[in-house]
Amino acid sequence: MPLWLDLLRTPMAAPETPVLRRMRFTWQALCLTSALVVGLFSPLRHAIGRVAPIGAALILFATAAHTCLYLLRKQRADRAFLESVGGGE
């Protein structure tokens, strides 16, 4: 069997569990919020004052931390799924 056909038939990722789906949606919301906070920083600073940089830093830190956690859990789930399907090749 050609390699491309073998790769096409092989599952490349684990089915998404409800926990991973919730984490993915949270990650997407954090990324969107980070983009809005960075893009609208000047009006935000005028609206809430000196607290804006602290809030922006907290959102960026939360996004980075959640990204690391999500990627770690997703890789672990994918690895376990591929080992169970592929026999640990």
C-alpha cells in the first residue's frame, strides 16, 4: 500500500473529549480576548486608567498558561489514542 494511502487511513488525532473541547473553546476565547485587549489598548486605558496594563498582562499570562496546559493535555490524549490504535508503533 502506498505511504500516502496508509497515512490517509490512519487516524492522526484522538477524538475530542468534552474536557478537551471545553479547553479548546476557552483557549479560543482567551486568544480573541488577548487580540482585542492589545488592539484596543489605548481606548481601554482611557476608559479604565492605570489598571489597563495590569489587566492586559493578566489576560496575556492566562492565555500563555492555558495554551501550555491545553497543548500538553492534547498531546497526551493524541499519544495515548495512537498507541491504542496503532499498537504502540
